[in-house]
Amino acid sequence: MPLELALNDRVRLRKPHACGGYEWTVVRLGADIGLKCDTCGRYVLLSRRDLEKRLKAKLPPAPASP
């Protein structure tokens, strides 16, 4: 069953990014998923299959900034 994701969903991956962050925001959907690191802002593109392997958890939405 395919992974259910929407734009602006937050996810936690199993291994940290080079900057040390685990949390990412979904910014592109399709056959490939675009993710933006919440710590440093780096953008990466992963295949759906790779993301399903690396995904640890879906996180609640980020609090709105005033």
C-alpha cells in the first residue's frame, strides 16, 4: 500500500542529515518526493520507495508562527 503524504506534512527519518536534523517537510509530491530539512533548509529529492524505507514517523503539523 502506498504511503499517504500531503504537502507540508512533517516526517522524521531514521538517520540524521549532515546538519544533525531528523525532521523534514514534504514540499513536492509525485513519483519522487521533495523534502526540505527543518534544521538547515536543504532540499533533497527521494524516490517514493526510498522514502518508505527511511521513514520513521509522521509528525504533527508545525505550530503556526505569529
